[in-house]
Amino acid sequence: MITPMTQLPLLPTSVVGSHGKPGWWFAAVKAWEAGEMGSGDMDEMFDDAVHTAIRDMETAGIDIITDGEVRRTDGYVDTYYRIIKNIAPLPVRRKAGPWGYDQQQRYEAVGRIEVPSTGFGLVRDFEFLRAHTERALKATCAGPLTFGSRIHPGSAYKSVVEVAERFAEVINAELKGLVAAGAELIQLDEPARGNVSGEEMARLFNLATEGVRAKLGFHISTAASSARAWWT
């Protein structure tokens, strides 16, 4: 039975969301990309990785845990770009030299942004987590700015903000699905970036969470694991 939020300590411990991936996770993803593993193999691997993340957090005594976000094979949103409809990849501007954000795959909207009827799959992931622990749970989802930050509006949208507004609609449906699946605490993740005002970021957060009957968290990412700022 999942621990109710009402039974947590006054200051419960939690995690940002993501968890360190073991070496075999990377080996499996590399084998999958090379065509050496099938979808069933990957499902088994991801399940094992979630089990590992759960046990690590339980052993550490964390009060509110996540699934470690270990089903995301590439960053916050790259995994989801593969299933988002009506976005086209743009040429990568730079491939050589030290890592930088100009090496990321970017896209252009070529129509109304849509996702499959099953959404991003966060509900399925949450249900798996819920079935394999008794700890209190936190569901996490990238925010509208994070989803829209690498998609040029093209002729389909007037601005990057309008792209983010569309993602706020998509995310809102995803979050309501999480609540229906039993999520009591949901966190949105956004970058600490300066191309929109704080008021605009708050407006987009409110659009994404309107009518979502759960405790809400907001994670603002300010640095990468290599200690470089995400945005300046």
C-alpha cells in the first residue's frame, strides 16, 4: 500500500526525479541502437532499471520517490520528440568540438503539434512504479518551455511561446491522466532560462496545471552534471 502524503514527516525527503543509470543500461541502449536488441528486450531492461532505482531510493531512506526517469533514453524530452507528430528535424549546426547546446537535435513545426492517444506514456510508467513500492510517489514531467525550446515555430506557429502554449495543453492532459492513476504529487521541470519573463513562465505553468487536482512541484534546472549552466 502506498504511503499517503498525510503520513509523511513534516519535512519529507525526495529526489529531483532522475536517477543515475547503471553501466548495463548504456550497454543495452547501445545494443538496441545497433539493432542487436528488440523492443521486448528493452522493456525488460527498463523494468530492471526502474527496480534498481526504486531499491536505491528505498535503501537511502527517501520518503517520496520516483521511477528515476530511467525509461528516458536521451535527456528530458528527446525520447518524446520521437513520437510527437508534425515536427521535422533540422540539420545539426555543430558536431565537432566540446559539447554544447548547438549540438542538440532541433526541430521545426510543420503543422499542429500532436501526440499519440496514449500521450507520452507517463501514466503507464507511473502505474508500474506504483505497483512496485509502498513509498509515497512523485510523478515528473518536462514543462512546456522545455518541450518547446528546441522546436522552431516555422509557419505553423507565430512564436516559440505559442509552441510552448500548445505543449501546455498536451501536458495538461497528461497530468490529469496521472491524477486519475493515483498521483498525488506532480513536478514540472523547466530550465532557468532568460528568453521569457518570470511572469510568462508562471503563465505557462498555470496553463499546464489548470484543473490538475494534485500537489504541484516546480523544478528549475540551473546546471548540468558537468557544472556548466544550462542557460545564460
